[in-house]
Amino acid sequence: MSFLLSGYLHHQASGCIFGGKKLISRMKKIIFVSMLAVAALGADAQQQARVFLFKNDGRQVSTKDSADYIRVIEVSTSQEGLYDLREYYADGKKKAVGMVSSFTPVMVYEGPFMQYNPKGIRVSWQNYEKGKVRGAAYRYFDNGALESQTEYASDGVTAPKLIYLADAPGHAMVEEGNGHAIIKEAFGPVDSLTEEGDYKGGYKQGLWKGKYTSSQANFTEHYENDRLLSGESVLAGKKYPYKTKLELPVFAGGPGAWAAYLGEEMKYPKEARALRLEGTVHTSFTIEKDGSISEIAIVSGVHPLLDAEARRILEKAPKWHAGKQRGLPIRLKYNQAFKFRMP
């Protein structure tokens, strides 16, 4: 905004040189006052806007040169209590557009949210209410053609229904919730999943078969109205039966035991107490396939003393029971907040 306004004023001033000294003097005053207004607007925007830099794997970085994309969040001027969200690729092209009601420690999306590929073509559209997808959600191929339509119930309980699904050449596999589907999904740069089976009334039905590329694991599953009845993965000749696709990591003794460990292990640093430092340190970490904790990161810190204490607690933590996906151990990322309060 300030660039356009400054350019406009410069053009007007140049055109007034032949209008006499009084007019030039008057224009100089206008330019001076206008530039002050622009500066004030810029300062106000800077106070409201937050800029975050990320790698494609979700890791936050500190320098623009090392970032794959940029997230800008600022107070919305159209929706009270919300923030405008804009994401840009490293070359400045838009990556995502939407709104959030909160962005720390997690994003809570509100209203329409759209994502774009590096060519500027929209690849997804969905509507959110308090961070949950509601109503119709659409995915598009990189050429802009419709790939799928899914309906999300407003109650937040009913399973979403697949209404339409097409393959890459554009042939419809599922229409009005019915058909035979071959679904391919990518998980990062090296892993992908291919699964195949029938849809009836928008839900998976009967026998489904699938395979992961990275682990060479394959699986079979039996469904009834989208409800998984049973499944079995096979990897290197060994069978891994399961009743649920995803089992989250569990600390020995459960959530209560984890909370007890945090409470017992947390020590208020003496230096921080002397400085009367308080606040909440938000962290993230990964639970490995063997249950150990790695990749500890300070997502939102308070002070180096308190940040270091939160990191120490996680580094000392005992192993968890690892998470599983389709019966196979997996790595999962977790968030943990540490609240430091003076008595």
C-alpha cells in the first residue's frame, strides 16, 4: 500500500512543476503529511502482523533464505476476533489463503481455506468452524480439474462421505457416493500409499487392499459403512493384525503418569526465580518407533532459562510405547506446554 501511494504522490508532484512555486510548496506539504500517514500505517501493520518461516516438513526456521514458505498472520479488518492468514512460496507466489481464530500453539481455522500449487492453481477448498472441516470440501489436480468432493457433517461425529472421486486422466471412479476407487496418497518425498476397494453410499464397503512404497508393507482391510472391522499388515513375511488404523503413542501408565512425571521433574531455575520470570513454554517433539523422544524444539519460548528447563525435562523422559499405523510402529510428533508460575 505504501509503495503505491508514494508512487502516486511522486507522479503528481512532477506534474505540478509548471504550476508555480506556491503550488509546488503546497504539494510538498501534502507529500510530507501523506508520507507520515503511510509511515503510521506501516508501523501499525507491523505491530499487527506476525511472520513465520517454515520448511516443507513443517519445521520453523529463522532465516528467509532457508525457508520453503512464509506464513503471514495479521488482525482481520473484515472479521472481528479473527486473523487473516496468508502463506507464500519462497518466490512470493501465494500458497494458502484463509482465516484463523488462533495460531499458537496450534492453528484454529475459521471459514473458507484455499491452497494453491506453485503455479498458482487452486488445489483445495474447504470450510472450517472452530478448526473443524464442515460442509463440502474439494480437492483439485495440479491442472485445476476436480479430483474429489467430500461432505463433512455439521455434528462433527458422523463420518465424512465421499461424493465424487476421479483419477488423474479425469475419469470418474466414484459418483454420487458409489463406485470402485483406486486411491494414491503421498506422504512426504519418499513414501506413498495406494489402496483399492468399493464405495457405497459415500462409505468404504467390503474388502480393501493397499500397499506402502517405503516399507514395502501391504495390507488388507474389511469395512462396513466406513467402519473398519479388521485389518492385517504384512511386512517381510510377518503379519501385524489390527483393529484400528492409528494407535497413538502412550506413556507407561497413561496420561496421568506423564503429567505426574512432568510435575515431579520440573524444577524452577533459581536464576529464573530471582528474575521473577513466568510464562508458558510451548514445545514439540517426536516419539520414535522405539518409543524414545527426539527432535525436541521450542515452538514458542519465554526466556532461555525457562526454555532450557523444558528441554531438559523432555530429554530426560523415559521411553513411551510407540505409536502404530496399521499395526506397524511409526514416528509421531507431539506438542507439550510447560507453565512456569511464581508462587
